[in-house]
Amino acid sequence: MKQTLEALVNPFGDLKSESPDNVNKINFEKDELVDKLVKNYIQAGQLFGRSTIFLEKRQRENALSSKGLVEILTPSQINLLLQKLKALSPKKIADSDTGAFFSTLIEYSFRNNYNDFTLHFGEFEITNFGNTLSGLYDTHVKVNIYGSAGNYFAKWASYCDFIVHGNVGFACGERSSDCKYEIDGSAGTSFGIQATRCVFNLRGDADAVAGQEAEKSEFYIGGKCGHVLGEGSKKSKFHVKGDVGSDYSFNSQRSEYVFEGNVGEIRTHLGGNSMSPSKCAGTNCIFKTTNKQTYEKMKAQLPAGNQVILL
């Protein structure tokens, strides 16, 4: 039976955004603890070694502590620190170490019973922000960002809830687990790859390879999506309102797809190799659509063992 678009269930709900005009007024008051960190940060030079992104948390904390950069801050102090650093050292803010630095400060604060962190990125896209950030099973770290996040946003994060009032770059949420992402804008390549038990609610477009090898995760994409959506995913759900590129569901297993727009081709020749259709598309997957043309196309190109349903 055909359903209206309004009748489709969006498991992620609507984003509730507070106006940036109401929250982006930063008071640069004097704060001795924050000012000490600003001074130490500017004088520190490189915070970590070349392998920042791979450092264990304890190593990262030790490296920061040796430079006088680990303190228990309130959420407002962390944001004040960010604003002062943006004003005094804008080039260094773009350094990939900065994201790891703030991730450490937030987690350290969270361990000391603070939560609900709001940060104003402005025009800066901070790489590695939220990297390895971890909350608890019954109490997630909550982070609200005004502005766009850079590459590797919240990679390896766990038990966190993120709201981003902007775009996210390459590999947002890669290898994260038990997190929720609500993003006002669009996402770069490799969005949510290898995520486990995560929920991604993206209002804009997603580039190629979204949801690759995701497991038990859910993706709602409000715009269009590039090629190879859901490659190798397992028991995951994908709902795309716009058009979807070629080779969707490549090698996925027991995942569910809801498409409202058009879909690309499922090719049997990739990288110069010829493959059977059963290896180029999902296995035991469910495909739903409100689009009659998409329904007919999926019926023709998807191999046996998958369900194709016109809503």
C-alpha cells in the first residue's frame, strides 16, 4: 500500500537548534585558570608527536600535563578558552593537535561531573575534535557545536551525543560506538564508516562511502548521497531523502534501506574485475521506496534474496 512521505517513520526526530545569535556572545572576562592555559598553550609549540591521533589517552594526558595544559574546567571555561585562543593564536587553532587537546579537556571535565559542553567554532574547522572522547553507558558526554567541524570529527568516540550546527568533514564518526550525531549541514567522504550502534541524523548531503562497514547503526540523510552507500554494513538502517549514487549496498548484509529519490546503477565491473550481481549488492537486505521508478529499477538490478517494497 502506497504511503505518503509524512507517514514514513524518521527514527531520529527533528533537530532543535538554539539560535546562534542568542548563544554566541562570548564575554572575554579575565579568568586566571583559563588565562594560564592560554599562555601555556601558545608557548607549548607542538603538543604531541606525529602520531597524535593514535596516542593512548593516558599518554595524551601526560603529554599535556607536562606542558601545564591539564586542568579541571567548567564547560563555559572550555568555551572561553577556545574563544581566546581563536583570537590570539588563529593559525594554531587549525593545528590537528588542537582538536585532541580540547577532547582531552572535555573528557577530564566530564570525569569531574561536568557535562553539556557548548563550543563556538565560528569560521574555524578544528581537525580531530572529539577524537577518542568517551562518556559512560548511562551518561553520555553531550557536546553542542556552533560552526563546522573539521576532518576526523569524533573519530573513535564512544557514549557521546553531538549536535553540530554546520558541516562535518572527512571521516566523521569513524569507528565510533554508541554515539548520536545530529548535523545541520553536509558530510564529507567516509561519513560514519565502521561505526557501531550509532545514530546519524544529517540534514544535508553525504559524500561517497557513507556508512561503510557500519554495524547496527542508523543513518538518516536529508539530502542526496554519493556512491557506495552502506558498503559492507551489517544490520544497519539507511534512510535517504535525495538521490543515491551507484553501487549502494555493496556487500552489505541484513541491512535496511529506505530511498525517496532515484538510485544509481549497481555495476558488476569494479576496479577492472568482473563480479556477479550477488557480490555487488546487499545480501538478505530490505529495500523500501516511495518512488515507483526506483522500485522498478531495484527490482531489476538487485539479486534474489533481497526484499524490494514500494511504500
